[in-house]
Amino acid sequence: MDRFMDFMERKFVPVAAKIGSQRHLVAIRDGFVAIMPLILAGSTALLLKNTIFKWIAALEVLIPICDQVWWGSLAIMTLLVVFSTAYSLAKSYNVDALAAGLIAVGSYFATLPQAHGDAGWGYIHWGYLQATGLFTGLIVALIATEIFVKLIKKDLTIKMPEEVPPAVGRAFAAVLPGMITMFTFGIVFLIIDKLGGISLYDVIYEGIQKPLQGFSQGVGSAMVMAMLINLFWFFGLHGANILDPIMNALYLPALTENAAAIEAGAAAPNAITRVFFDSYVHLGGSGATLALIIAIFIATKKRTEYKEVAKLSAPSGIFQINEPMMFGIPIVLNPILFIPFIITPGILTLIGYIGTATGFAPPTYVAIPWTTPPIIGAFLATGATSASWRAAILAAINLVVAILIYLPFVKLADRQRKGEQTN
């Protein structure tokens, strides 16, 4: 174990730290964080529409409100992410972030067909704007911003007199870089259109996004992702933040696909979504540390410091916040807790997948705040319907399983303290 820990500290941690601070991944992560209020608004609208507003006949008149909130949030998620990601990336370069965000949105539109089916000119299908367009949107946002930033840095700008208001000066400074960026993506559209009569969205969706989404729905890949988050955490790196761009790109479209299917009265196609992990895996935070807190209360006798940390961490753990446990026990670089901390999320992912795939629990389709307490979160994420109680039971089963996994290792740590006191 000591040799393994030494190897990981020398080889893995520096690479992981670089990944976590990589400019473009940070921009994507911050871009998704920025639109979280809109995602939650759209998900709440779906939840209300399919529960309270349907259960109470007098409230059915309010359903159109929910439809419009969904239309202004989840239905245009890609558009929102394009702007927020480009804004965040440009801000990291200390250039005009607002201009970069607007130019990225314009560039994304420049890659889209101006007609859809028999609708004629000037009709952009909403499918390009919802979560299925995320991969294309993110690629366009990053490339457009890089072009814009490089042209700004090369001073390819129109300079205005000093007496001109700053806002006007910034706008004119962005004129040439913005035009060149937009025309670049217009040329990309023309080339792809002439070669195959399709768009950049179709090329990326069929060639990259669709295969990756198919891969992400495999239980093995989901288990690896869940365990990898904890591997980063074990070495003191915020695994959830590091992998958030990848998790969102892979599993948010699955969530919105489920929501669209439920909205249309069809069966949800995806067992694993972004909120699946918060509902069944991250029970009390990464590593299901609420289970560790309970295991400490059950089994610890000699390690009084464990009990004190567990007492202080319990209130935040209920709301999925586990930094007090991570750095208080600590779990970070704790060789005794390494095995349960790494394997627990993989096992919980497997159980959650089996429970969903077999139909015991309905699929998750409602985005909930990640701070929603365990068990309640699973109930809400599956629509708070008459079948959602089974999702709550599945989350409770996972919590019990996690406790059972942690118990032997907590007892081992307690016995180790007893041996230290005897010596």
C-alpha cells in the first residue's frame, strides 16, 4: 500500500492537478455552473406539470406556464452553455468576455441550417438548441473564443479616441475579431454543406456524441466514472469539479432526453443520467460519506476523534456536503479508508443501474439541487410520482449497502487505535 501511495502521489496527483486547472475544462465547468438556475427552473417546471398541476384539476390552467419555463431553459440549454462557456473562457484570458459570449452564440448559429424539413427558410429546429447539441455547442464556443482571443491579443482591433465611452470602445475593438470569427464558421458550414448536405451538428453528433452517449449508458463506464471521481478526491483533488465537464457533456443530454420522453408520454430511454449519481451514488457527497458517518456512530469505540468529526459533519452530510469528512477524518490519503472509499461508488452505481434497468425504480428525469438530502432526492428526481417511492427505497438500499461496506474498515481503524494505545 505504501508503495502504491508513493507512486500515485508522484505520478497521478501532478497530472490530475493539471487537468483540474486546465483552462478550457474550467471554462466548461463554470459555464454549466452559471446556467444551473435555469436548469433547476426548467426541471421544477417539469416536476410541477407532471405532479401537482395534474393531480389538482383546478391547477391544470397553470400547465402552460410550466411549458414556457421549460421552453426558456432546458429547451435552449445548448445556447445558454455556448454563451456562458465562451464568457468564462474569455474572462480567463482577460479579454472582453461579453463580446466573446455573443460572438460564440452567433458562430454557433452560423453552423446551423436555416431551414428544417418543409418549414422553409428561417426555421431553426429546437433540437439544435436543446441538450443534444451540447457537444457541438461546446466545441464551437471554445474554438470561436480562441480565435477571438488570439485576434484581440494580436491587436487586430479598431481603436477609438480616448474620449469615446469605454463600452463603445470595447464594442469597436471586437468588430474585426468578431467578424473574422463569424466568417470562419460560415465557411465551415459551406464546406460541410457542399460535401454532404448536412451540418456541423450532424457530423459531430453522429461521429462523436452518439457513440460517446452509447458508451456512457454502459454500467461499466458509469462505474468507472463514479470511482474515478473518488480517486481524485482521495488525493485531495476535487474529483467532482475535475470531471464535471465530462459528466455534464455525457449525462445531461440523457437527462433531457428522459424529460422529453416523459413529456411526450413515452418511456424514458436512459437508465443513467446526470442526476442518477446524486440520487443513488453520492449519498452524503462523493463516496457516500453519509454512510461512513453512520458506520462511525455504529462501530467506533476508541477513535473519539472520528466520532467528534462525524458529529460535526452529520448536518452538512445530510445535504450532500462532505468536505468536513474529507479533511477532518481525514479520508484524503487515509490508507485504511482507501478501499471502501473507491469501491463504494462503483457498487452503488451498479445497484442503482440494476434497480432502474429492471423497472423497479423509474428513470431519473428531473434535475434536482445536488444538496437535496439522500432518499428524498431519488423521490424527486424520478418525478415524485406514485412509482417514485421505489426510487426512494432503492436509494435507502444503497445507503445501507454503503454502511455495510464501510463498517469493517471503521472497525479496523478502531482496532488500530486500540493497538496504538496498548503499545
